[in-house]
Amino acid sequence: MTAPHPRHRRALAIPAGLAVAASLAFLPGTPAAAAPAAEAAPSTAADATSLSYVVNVAPGHRPSATVRRAIAKAGGTIVTSYDRIGVIVVHSANPDFGKTVRKVRGVQSAGATRTAPLPSAATTDTGAPQVLGGEELAAAKASSAKAEGQDPLESLQWDLPAIKADKAHEKSLGSKKVTVAVIDTGVDDTHPDIAPNFDRQASVNCVAGKPDTTDGAWRPSAAESPHGTHVAGEIAAAKNGIGMTGVAPGVKVAGIKVSNPDGFFYTEAVVCGFMWAAEHGVDVTNNSYYTDPWYFNCKDDPDQKALVEAVSRASRYAEKKGAVNVAAAGNENYDLTSDEITDPSSPNDTTPGDRTVDPSKCLDIPTQLPGVVTVAATGAKGLKSSFSNHGLGVIDIAAPGGDSTAYQTPEPPATSGLILGTLPGGKWGYMAGTSMASPHVAGVAALIKSTHPYASPAMVKALLYAEADATACTDPYDIDGDGKVDAVCEGPKNRNGFYGWGMADALDAVTW
């Protein structure tokens, strides 16, 4: 049975002994309070019937007069234009806008980025991460006090030794000249573990499809998901005697907010995020989400084809400008190389319905785009997480994303099989998902860039894969021990469908 999908690869509910559902973490604890956030810039021409569109034209020049006139004639208002990649963001209340504009000379593709009118009619997700309580904090601090050089909560981070990050930190914490951008739900830069490493110049709010540089606009509001803040801490929580330690605690981290208040990651915001990263010296982007409203975007649909093209252009441009793009593989235990997959969740901003897709033709973006590093999740025993998507030739690398302790129990003093991270309001808590695996790889990529400052994105990726610890297929894979195979792994030890090139290795990142 496939559960309803979240709108980003946030955390997962992992009740002991139960199958994992793809949803926001719904675990014991109290929702964390977020730092105050600036309001996103209002959408242009937003009303009860308007939709947002991307119109793709030849890159390199501002839209031609012909295209601009055609957009206006069809009832469209240009919000912004990313001329370098030929993507125009448009709002229109004309239900035939896409069909009309696709016929215009010079328009290569065009499509609606959502099925719900502006503003989104969706509701927020429920649930919260498992927040560390006072007793847990005290116990963790007492345990870490026995280990010289550890941050107070590091004893709970079984994920760091799993990728040898603890050993890597003895050699290097990473370079302040390297920035990782968290393209996500926003980052609370006031958190004491994030503030020392936060890159304000590379941070922005892209929710409206164009940059909002208002101070603090990158922060989540109290009602929004803590997901991006958790991810940021996993990557670069400072080694400062406070809280936890990130994979690359010496690098900079930026927040690029692309998720709207309802939790949707729409194409125009994602395009803006990649373009902002490209133009602001970002070395690595982390993308723990899929682009709404379609889990898989099928190229035989004119709207979805345009969305794939727009995000593809933006991600390629970011890589061309020096960024390594890292993305989460997804949390549905899908084999992304199977002949067909049943997608029950699309479109997720209105009324989803079951549809059968071919994942080689219908893409999860940005995860399945060329050049993107696709990350699978592992648990505390080093096995594929029960929920992690997989597929030979799709998965590039694996990293800790957590799992139920009923399936994979960490060694003491760690007590949770989930991943510890920072939460808004100066808190810490556990989450799980490929959302948590991706930032581990982003952190290792940042360590590689720190060690090899002149390495191109292609070289960083080559080193990332070469340095990974080859991990053989788990065969048979019966993660819940019920005697039934839960997923099939294909491929040899050094390149297979569960672990790709293997487990990310932070120690090799600072020594090779």
C-alpha cells in the first residue's frame, strides 16, 4: 500500500514495527517555534482564478517582442524572466493560456506550474519532529563530556561515524570559502549552531518565483516546516561546544526558501532557487524535495514537459556556474528503474488520482535530472532504509537517512535510529528520510571542494563516487523480518541499485 506523499522529502513517521509512510515526521514532541520571518513578496496578478506558468524560449536574450505581445494578448502578466536560460515566469487567469502560447513562434514549451489557483488552496502538513527534551539533552551532554573535542549532542549522532565524519574532523572541518545552499522550506539563521556559519549574501526567498532579498526572508514562519533548518544543521552545524556537529562544520550554509506557506515547491520557485545559487557563488546545493504538483512529470504532457525543461535548464546552469547539485531519492521504496509505478499523489495541490507512469519517461525533478547527484538513505546498521527509493543507474550514492529502531538499532549511547538536526527556535530533534541522507552527501561534497578548491563540479562528483565505500547488495532484503522480500537490489558491489557507488566517505574527502 502506498501512503499519501509529502510535498517535500522531509522527515518520515517511523513507528516501531510498522511500515514507513511517506509523510512529514509525526513523532512525539512539541512543534518548535521558528524565528520571525519576513513576508514573501506578493505574487503579481494573483487572484482566485490565476495560475502560474513557465514559458520556455531560446536562452541568452530577453523575450522577443513577439513573445511578450503574445503573452499579454493571451492574458498573461510576466512576473520575471530568467533570460540566461530562457525561462519566463507568467501569471494568467486564462484557462487556455498554455495552449495558446505554445503555438507562438519562439516559444519552445509552456505549462502551468500548478493546478490550484493562486494562492494555493492546499493545507499545511501535520506533525512535528521528535524534539529533544531536557532529560535527553542532559544525558547526551554527560556522555559527550567523556569524549574530548565532541559537541554536547555528538554522542547521539551515529550518522557521523557511519560516514567517518568524526575522523574527518580531526583533519579538517571544511573551508569558510565553500558555501552549501539549502534549497528548501527556509533556514532559521538565528539558531546557535547555524549562525556562526550562515552566509547571508547567498540567502534569499524565492517563493514568488523571483528573489526577495528582504533581511530574514529566508526564514520559516512559526507555522511552516522546520525541514530546511534541520537539513542546514546536518550539513554545517558549527563545532562550537553547542549542540550538535554538522558533516562539514567549517563551511558556510545558505538558506534559499522555495516552499510556500502551504508547503508546496512550485517550479518557478525552484528555478529561482537554482538561478540564485548559480549567481551567488554557491558550491553545492541540497535539494530534499520534489517539484510540485506532480511527483513524476511526464514529457508527453505539454504542461509537465515544460516544467521538466525549466528546472533542467536551471539546474544545468547552476552546475555550469560551479555548483554540485545533490538531491534526495524519495521515500516510497520505489524501484525507479521498474517498467511502471503507480503514482497516487498527483496532482497534490488539488485532487490527486491514481495514474501509472514509466519512471524512465516521467521524471521526479530535480532528483532524476541529468547531472544531479541522487542519494539513497541507509539506517544505523548500514542497510538501505525501509522507505528509500532505489534503482540501478538512478541511485548514485548512499548516506545515513535513518530508519525505525525496529529495523536498524544504533550502537549506544545513541538511542534513536533517526537523524539528529537543528530545529527553529534554538532546538534540536530527530527526523528521517532521504531528505536527511542528501545533506550528508552535500556536506561530503563541500569537504571535497574544501580540499580541492579549484575542482569543477564534474571533478567533485567524480571524487565523491571514487571515494565512496563500495557496499554490496542486501540480498535478500527483508527489512521487517516477515519472510517476504521488501525490495530487490541489482548490480555489483561497486555500483548497484541500493547504494550506487557506495556509502559516502567524509574521511577520504579530506585526505585524497
